[in-house]
Amino acid sequence: MDYLIGEYECKLDAKGRMVVPAGLKRQLPDVEREGLVVNRGFEKNLVVYTRGEWNKILDQLSRLSQFQKKGREFVRKFTSGATELMLDSAGRVLLPKSLLEYAEVGSELVLACNLRKIEVWSKSEYDRQMVELATEDFSDLAEQVMGGFDLEGGLNG
């Protein structure tokens, strides 16, 4: 799968359904057949994966030792709440109420593509975070995170 791109503002209807934006749907050619998986993010957000990407993560998690408490706890916490999403005939997905409450998502949300996953944020929280990322802060972050890499993604040196 290619990397996903774009940022989409969406609205939830009264039942918690969201229309998958056409620009995003074009990037997910198998979504109607395979569906998606939504789960809690590490921040107050949700993360949507294609079924294939979710299975890759589960393959990684299956290699953690089930004999170590931290491994069991992480798998349990990471996978709790994971829900399969299927598009209905109108191109909508139903986001689970418990996950929407976790992410404090109201009727307005932002879908922000992040490599091979889609982050779901309440619009107000997403806007707040973008304001906090002042130009100088982003420049400093870029230097700290990417400063040692060449254009091909390897370390300079």
C-alpha cells in the first residue's frame, strides 16, 4: 500500500456515521471489500488502519512474549476497543460511541493521513495542536528528528 496523503474535515451525523471523503476513498481501493479497523490512538485521538496494515501490526504484536507481563498488558491495551469498520451503501462508516468518547470527538472531526494510517481528531483539538506547532518549533523539531538523515532516508555520516 502507498502512503496516504491529505487532511479532511468531516462531520458525524446523529448516529455517529461519517462519509469517507472521496479523495481518501480513492487512496483505499480495497476499502469496500476489506474494510477498515479503528482503534484508540496514543494521544486523545483515534487511528484508522486498512485491514492489511492492521494485520501487519497484529503480526508484530504476536511476536511479543506472552510470558512477560508488560507484553501482555501492551497487547491488551493496544487492541482493546479495536473495531472493524465497513462502508455502507452511502459510503459511510459508523464510528463506535465508546471510541468517539475516548477521543472527545463531537460532530466535527479531522482525518489526518499519517503514513499508512489515518488519525481521527476532534476538530477543536486538531486546530489547537496545529496552532501550538509554531514555525520555529516545527523547524527545531525537524532538525532534531530529521537532521541526521540524507534524502534517501539513511543516516549522514
